[in-house]
Amino acid sequence: MREIAVVIPKYGLVGGAEQFASELTEKIAIGGRNSFYVFANQWQSGSSTVRFHKIPIISFPKFMTTISFAWFAGRRIQQNNFSLVHSHERIFSADLFTLHGIPHRYWVHSVRCKRMSLYDLATAWVEKKLVYEGHCSKFIAVSGLTRDIFLEEYPVHPDRVSVIDPGVNPSDYAGKSKGRHATRKALNIGEDDPVAVFASMNFEIKGLDNIILALARLKQQNKSIKLIVAGKGNIKKYEKLAKDAHISENLIFTGTVARDRLIDLYLAGDLYMMLSRFDTFGMVVLEAMAAGLPVMISNRVGAKDLVEDEKNGFIIPDTSDYDHIASRLALMLDKKTRSQMSAAAYQTAAENTWDKVAKKYSDLYDEVFAEKHRKNNKGLP
């Protein structure tokens, strides 16, 4: 049986990479062909087959965060003879590295539009060491967009960079559709009111301002869609924006909600909206699709890999083009259109389950293991 080390600072906790790592690892572990050892600083798991090892992190001064985790993780892993090392975080050496984010330097300069801090410089340094000196056989991007930017920053051979989109568990939504009425009633939403859902822990990056202004443009045409806003952000700022745009009555802020509650909100909606400035993938997009919601996303969201424009959702090239966004929203006012797009969105989710993602990764493990075994037999580095 192969022994595989999985590396991530937080395993199974709140966050896209954290959930991704736990869903994937525990799905593959079910097959019984591999033993998994997770090296993490914090974890939460429902699996009894995965073993955990505590990796310390020096978080002060801040620039030591990434460096210290990478160093301690590497030191612990070297004490064992693992068949494969699969990292979901920037460390100094791994056989596979899943790219949950884009190159750190690109993120700081092109997305955050800021100067590199000492922390940023340290993080980018560890990342560069892994890419060029870490003996990594495969880099797995979570979207085509992520892969393209990675190759722009690091011109490694394209064959070393694969794309495997995240998955979803449609069974999480089974039998919950009856809650749609109760959720709408609790939020004072009429049964026939068209409803969009927005969920994020960063309202600014995810484009809530542009969504509000597009809804305002729709209202100027005497058309209306309500918006459920879930998550954490500067609510007062966006309440004021909605008030100034004369659509306060159309917005419902729920604050941060638990996962089960978020599923209820999806099921109460008709459309999911996320006009992000950037998202490597955006797992909430696929989650919303599993609830039967067509999605409206910017072309800077990696999940666009799965969106067919006007079939299971909409891809918005210019998030400040409120007339265009409003015209797409107007299509959702038709019940027949909503029903057809809802069915298509659910079908997309059903075709992208975590079981299928686990199979793709398992096949990739086989490929990398065989290549590693071949090199070891030939005495290659």
C-alpha cells in the first residue's frame, strides 16, 4: 500500500483550499489503495482512516508564516519514506502541488494592486523554490484561468501543468428542496419573486458593488430582482450603496451563515451572482449549481470552465457594463427560462462530483508514482 503525505496548513476548516483538500483526500482514502498522512497546523476531519501530524507555524513576525510552515513540514516529511508528497500549500519540495491560488507575486501586483510586503516577498520566494527546485512532477491547477497565469509567471513545460476542476456532492442537496418555501417566508420573500444569491467573505473582491449597481439599472427599467447577501463584509457600506441606488428594499443581508443554512439560501434562490475581480475557481459557483441555480460570474472566475453562456449561466466580460448585466438579469424574469437554465446548471454539477475528481487525482497519483519509481530505478534525480 502506498503511503501519501498531504500538506496543508488548515485541513477541513472554512475555506476553499481547506475543504478541497479534505474532500479529495477522504474520497481517495475510501478506495483503500493508499494510506494518507496529513501534515497540518489545524484540522477537522470525519475520517478515521487519515492520520494527522501537527506542523507548527511561526506567525510573528508575519513574514515567517509561510517559511516556517514549509520548513517544519519538510523536516517532518523527510523523517519518513513516503511514496508521494501532495501539497496544497507552498513548501520547499513535493511530488504534486495543487494550485489553489495564482502565483503570489501576480496576486499582489495584478489583483490586490499593492506593493510587495516582507511577507509577500517571503511567500513568493518559497513558491519559486518549489517550482524550480522542489522536484515537483505535476502542478494541478483548479481552473484553466489558473493554469494560464501560472505558466505566464513560471514558464515550465506545459505538460507538467494539468487542470482538474474542484467537485461537489449533489447528495448534500437531496431532499432539501421543500425548505425553499420556509426560507423565503423567513426572509419575507414572495413565492414568485425572482431571487439572486450572493455569498462571500470578501464583498469587495467578489464584486458586490457592481451587482448592486446592475440591479439598480434593472429597476430603472421597471424590473426587479431581490438579492440575498450572505457572508462577511462591510455591510453598512453596501447598505448605503443600495440606498443611494434606491434598491434598499431589494437587498437582504443575512450575515455569515453555516453551511447547511447556506444550502437553504441557495435553494431559495433562482440565480447565483459573483462578479469577482478574480477567483482561481470559486467553489461556491459549483455548489450553487448543485442547488439548481444558474450562475452569473465575471470572466475572471476560474469556474467559467463549466459555464455555457445562456445555457447554465452567464459569463460577464465587463463587470461595469450595467446595461449588459441588466439585460442578462432580465432574461431570468421569465419562469420558463429559469426552469431550463436551472436544469442545465444541476446537470453540470452532477457531472462534476468529488467522486469523479478523486478518480482523476488517483489516476494522476498512479502516473506520478510510476514515473518516480522509474527514475529511482535508473538512479535519476
